[in-house]
Amino acid sequence: MDTKSKELFEAAKRHIPGGVNSPVRAYGSVGRAPRFIASAHGSRIVDVDGNEMIDYVCSWGPGILGHAHPQVIAQVQKACGDGLSFGAPTEKEVRLAELIAELVPSMEVSRLVSSGTEAVMSAIRVARGFTKRDKILKFKGCYHGHSDGLLVKAGSGALTTSVPDSAGVPADYTKNTLVARYNDRASVEALFESNPQEIAAVVVEPVAANMGVVLPAPGFLEFLREITKKYGALLIFDEVITGFRLALGGAQEYYHVTPDMTTLGKIVGGGMPIGAYGGRREIMEMVSPVGPVYQAGTLSGNPIATTAGIGTLEILKADPGIYRRLEKKAGQIAETARRAAGSRVWVNQAGSLISIFFTSEKVTDYETALSSNTAKYARYFGLLLDQGIYTAPSQFEAMFLSDAHTQEEVERTCQVIESALAEVC
Ligand SMILES: *Cc1c(COP(=O)(O)O)cnc(C)c1O
């Protein structure tokens, strides 16, 4: 039953492009009408037709504790009573910056913004200001938000020319964006060799989760650390997804590689709009009003959003066992898929992030991710949805686990996945 969702989708399309405020929500690649959500608690999400589903989207990552955690909600409700925004400094911003520095020690100094997009865009501006260089190097298939210079993948096979992915982005805006292949050291070396004094920063998702989940090959992050050092470029980890998810200290703790700068989003706001970027003092003191790099925001450090962020991080900090529990549950799902479909699927898992690719190739980068049969994914997605398992409506997004998913729910999910894979593969 999705009558009300369908009605709302039609109404939405009249005044909102494609009926949604972020494209993937339109279910375009799975041939269904999107579910409009009424509420969510813990691991369960309920749509406007009253369908209750086990949620593995978790708001695309922020919901690591599950939805509407009572402690966080109580703190947010109290904060709302004190006013929604002041445009002036607050104690909560200090507390959140202290917590970030404590949990992610490489972020000695950080700045709060309102989205992951803003965080990465600003970090790159700072890296350019700090190094006095213009070029940046990113990886094909990594997503860093929708700012102009980052909406790029390499033109067909030519790793040195970059064309915008989106209409409306002048080619001039992306001419300083170099694109390498994820997990391919030679492609990175070649770009550094042909631009030795020009690359301000390498920006990377330390575990890629926007081409489906793709793990860094052993030594790849260490290699990026070394080569950036060698050429005087900064290493920026975009931990908007991995931050506080792979480990309390993010992917940099999980893989023991320390970047110069880090960007955060999603979990750091506990479901409210926050992004953050930071690094060591010397770099971050480039930012206005201390330094010459301008960056500002009317709602930056918003008191309600910082309350939700602090509340979430405090709970994670008090319960370090959470990461072992998450990884165990995710491992169970990944193993089930591998057992059920054998070599007809490729499953990547890092911590509580999972992707099942419908390909017999080993998925290690954008090209191999694209080898997945998305029509099969669409059928698999539909079978899960019809049995109350709510997953990402796209092959190229992760499945997210939360601490609220119970063992029984994970087992039920495994059964549904097993039968769906038997039918699709
Ligand atoms: C979600 C995401 C962003 C963008 O964050 P928004 O809050 O959607 O602007 C940037 N980088 C990565 C790795 C992300 O997953």
C-alpha cells in the first residue's frame, strides 16, 4: 500500500523539481514511487500509508543510534525552548569543537558549517590558501558534495582533462580539478609528476561510500599520506560518512593514517544540519577572522544542531563497544549475501557500511562498481521493500546499520536478503 505516498509524490512534483529536495530520494533508478516518511523511531521508519519498515538508510548515515534517541530528543527539545538561532557564539559550539578535537585528534581546530558540501568546499579553499596552489586531486566515483569544482569525473580515459558532471558548471571551474582512479597509485603518481608544484590537496573518501562501498586497498591511504608529503600537498579525508561511523575517530583511527585536514557531516549533527572542517592550528588559522581565507555562515554552529551533535557524540563516546556490535551485525548481513549468491555478487563491507554489487567482478573502484547490474539491484530493492526492509534506492549508496537494529531484525533481514538474492541472481 503506497496510495498516500503516490498522491504526495504527484503533489510534490508540481512545486519541487522531481518532487524531491535531493535527487536520490526520487527512486529514479529503481522504478518505484518514493515512500513519504511520517516518523521514525529506533530502527523503524513509518511511511504516510502506515507501512513500518526496518530502516537501513538511517538518513544516509546520521542515524547511527537509530532514530529519535530519547536522550538526544530531550536535549533538543530543551534547547528549542531557549531559542532557535542567535547568530552569536554559544557555549555549545565550544563543547562540540572540544569533542571533535578529542575524538578526532588531527582536528585540533575546526569550523562548523551547515552541510557536508560546505565543509569540503571550505576545506579546499583553506588548503589552496595555505599552500598557495590552485589544483586539487580527487578520485573518480568519490562524492564530496555538490560544489562546482567537485562535480567532476575524468573525461573518457583521459585522466588529465576534467569535464563537469553537471550542466551549469562552467568548464573553467573544473580545470583545476584533477581526477585519479581510486586504489590506483600509478594514476596519482602520474598527476603529481605532471603537476609537481601545483597540487594544493588530495581529497579522498578514506572508505568510498558514494559509488557503493569501496574499501581502500591495503597501503593505499598510507601511499596518499606519503606522496602528498613528498610534493607539499595537503591530504584531506572527507569523513562526512566515515566520521564517527567506522570508529569513534573515523577512518583515520580505523586505518591509522592521519590526514592534514578532515571534513565531517552526517553523524556530527546527529540528524540536524551540520558540517565541520578542521585540521592542525597552523592550517586552520588561515580562516577569517584570523587569516585571509574567507568563510562564513548565518546559521553556522546553530544551537539546536550543535545540541543534537553533542548529544549523539556523547552517547557514542560513552559506549565504545558500539562499533564492535555494528561491525558484527553488518558482517552477518554481508556473509549471508556472500553465502546466498556466491560469485554472482560482490559484497564490500567496512564497519557498519555494506554494499552488495550484482557483478562477478571484484569491486575496487568506479569502473568495477559500474559493472554491477543495476536492473538486478532494482528488483532486489523492490523485493526487500515489499517485505518491510527499507534500503537505499540506488546501487551506488551504502546500506547503513545502526545500534538500534536488534539481533532479531538483523536475522529477519538476512532471511529476506537470502530469498531476494535467490530470486534475482
Ligand atoms: C553526504 C556527503 C557529502 C555532502 O554532504 P551534504 O551534507 O549532503 O552536503 C560530502 N562528502 C561525502 C563523503 C558524503 O557522503
